[in-house]
Amino acid sequence: WNILIISRHEETQEIDYQSSYLIYRFMNDYGFNYEESIDWLKYSSLGYLPGIRELSTYYFSKDEREKGIELLKFGVEKFRDPKCMYNLGLIYLNDSE
């Protein structure tokens, strides 16, 4: 199996962020509806670090810079992620030039 989700969480009726990211990857890799796959990526970015990183890259590619920066800040605040810190540093360095 590429993905196996048996059911939603019995209290919240949601799936976990990692599973949402895996659905995004599956849809993206196998040519499913791109915009729908981005919705899964957006959901995963609420609490899964690879989703945060990938969605920030997506926002930068779509010229939605502020959204990308906010996601990187979230990655730093929630996970203390060095990659998010590094990317923010590059952005701020380039802004100061």
C-alpha cells in the first residue's frame, strides 16, 4: 500500500497531518488533480514539518511570499527547524541588500 487510512479520528473526525501529507504526495506523484492535492498539503502544514516546508516552497513559486515567510516562521516556532531558520535567514539577508 502507498497509503492506508482505516478511519478518521473518532473524536475529531479528522485524519492526522502526516497522512494528509502522504495523500498529497500520492496525488502529486500519480497525476491526480493538482489543486485538490494542494488542499491536502495545506492541511498537513498545520502540524507536519515536511508539509510546512513544501507548502512554503509552493507559496514562493506562486509569488505569495508573505504566506511562505509565515510558514517558515511557524516551522521555526513550533519545531525549531534548522532548514526553516536557514531559509528565513537567506530571505532576510537578501532583503537587506
